[in-house]
Amino acid sequence: MTVTRKFAGYEFDDDASRVDREVVWSFLSEHAYWGRWRSREIVDAQIDGAWRVVGAYEPAGDGAEAGEMVGFARALSDGVSIAYLADVFVDFAHRGRGVGASLVAAMIEDGAGADLRWMLHTADGHDLYAKFGFTAPEHNRYMERAERRPEPTSRLSD
């Protein structure tokens, strides 16, 4: 176990073997506006292919080890100059306690990624990410190619 930080009893750990894939799959497939299209196989492949993952784990109780995973983030990177932050979430029951900010801090400030240029996409997390220096790109340099996914097919047409 490589706990990167603790906050309010929560542990933030970058040990990929500790990630509860069922928690990640459940959140992304049921609640994430950005991830519901993915299959379980794709989510598992994204975790396996990540440069780094960080899990947030609920506080330990009465001498027991920390409990269930309540938050997650993954990153893609060349490890030298750039990194992309993805799939950041905190379980609804644990929001408003600083878990999200600690999760992002564990990912981008702890470990090898502190000096990288970080990027992300978000529709609703602007205030959180601004605390870590994320801003809109300068001089309109940013470009993006939309993902290409085949349209779902219906078995009724067979």
C-alpha cells in the first residue's frame, strides 16, 4: 500500500491493486454524465492502461483499516511533460467533506506528476479544479477531435 495522503481520516492511495473496480464501474455506468457509454471491459482496460490511479477510502473505525473506496481518479501521461486527468468522482454520501479536493491533490501534487502540465475536461467541476491552477487555455490554442463511436445497433432489425 502506498498511501499518498490522509485527510479527515480518509486515505488517498495510488496502489492500483487496491482499486475497487466494481465501485468505479457502478459510478461511471450509473451516475457519470461522461462515462455511461462505456462497457465494463472498456472501464477495466482504462484502469489497467492508466499511468496512475488514486482511490479515496473511507476513514478507518475503531482500530480497523480504512474501508470502502468512496472516490477515484485516473490519469494518462507520458510521465515527462503532460498528463490528462480523467474519471474523477466522489460517492454522493462523501461529498462536501473535502474528499474531492484531497483526491485531486493526491493525483496531481503527490508523486511524479507535480511538475507536469495537466489537462482535463469537465462540465461541472470548474471551481474545484481552479483551486489547483486549472484555467481555460490561453490564446485559443486548444483543439479537440470528437470521439468516434459507432451508433448502437438494434437486434430488432435483424
